Amino acid sequence: MAAQDSKRPTYATDAIPSDVKNGLFLGNAALDNVVSCVIAMGAELWSTKRRLLVMQAVMAKKGITSEMIEQYVPTEAEKADWESDRDRFVDLTLGPLADGGFRPVGSNFPKR
């Protein structure tokens, strides 16, 4: 690979942020929201499953049994942290369902 010449002009620019949140991709805002949820859940599930597989392998090598795990009682601080993480997970995966999206011109808008 050739060395980069620092005097040579570059044509790179910062990415222009998209307005994906306001886009309509599948012709229906509700359907877009469901697809967003499914994609987010899949990503969260796979990353959790991968981490669990690593942990199971490490624990088996260190002699930690399934029974030891089942008998574990979390502290109050751990419970609070886990609840916070659960809330983040729910917001990430199910939050798009609360997004009203765009309404067609002839739609009835909800009354306040």
C-alpha cells in the first residue's frame, strides 16, 4: 500500500445525517414501526445469546454449575440496575410501536 501524500487534497466529507425517523419505507408507518422493533429485538437477542454462550463456556471451565446460578439471589442494587436495563431494552425494542408516524391528508387526527 502506498504512503498517503499529506499535500494531496481529499474529497471526504462528514456524513449528512438522515431523517430516517420521519421516512416511510413500506407504505405504512405502523408496518415500518413493527419492522424496526423486529430488527432491534433480533440485534439485542443475538448479542445477548452470543454473550451467554461465552459466559457458559468460561463458567464450565471454572467449575460454576447451573445449580449455583439458579440459587443466586441478587442484591437490591443489582435488581435496580437490572430493572433499568430492562426498561432500556423495552424502549429500544418496543418504543417504535408508540411512534405515530405520518398520517395521510384525509386522516382523522386524535383529539387532545
